[in-house]
Amino acid sequence: MSTHARMNAEEKFAANLKKVEQARTETDLVQKNKMDHIAKLRAQRLAKEATDREIEILVKANKKIKKTTKSRAKPASSPQTAAKTSK
């Protein structure tokens, strides 16, 4: 009788261990998926920030170029302008 009860208890214990292990595996999988998702979002954010910094640098450089070309380039009277005023 005691061997039957012991076998029954061992079967229940093994079944319980199996359920616990399965739950742990599912929890680990969910946690891994969440961490992967967070890593992907972080990578996207960092890429966007880097792109924004590059765009900002290019815009500043473009403004400097426009500013220097405006101050340097004073149009001299061109032949076309002289022809129009002589008529």
C-alpha cells in the first residue's frame, strides 16, 4: 500500500515539476521577446537621434554657406543689365 501511495505522490510531484518548468519556459520566452522588442526600439531611437544630429549639422553648414555667399556675392553690373538700361 505504501509503495502505491509513494508512486502516486511521485507522479503528482513529477507532473507539478513539469508544469512549473513549462511555466518558467513560457515566462522566459515572454521576457526574451519583451527584451528583444525594447532593444529594437532603443536601436531605432538611437538611429533617429544620430540622423537628427547629422541633419542639424548639415542645416547649420548650409546656413553658413548661404550667409557667406550672400555677403561675398555682390552682383556687378552684368552686360544684360547694361543693355537694358541703355535702351
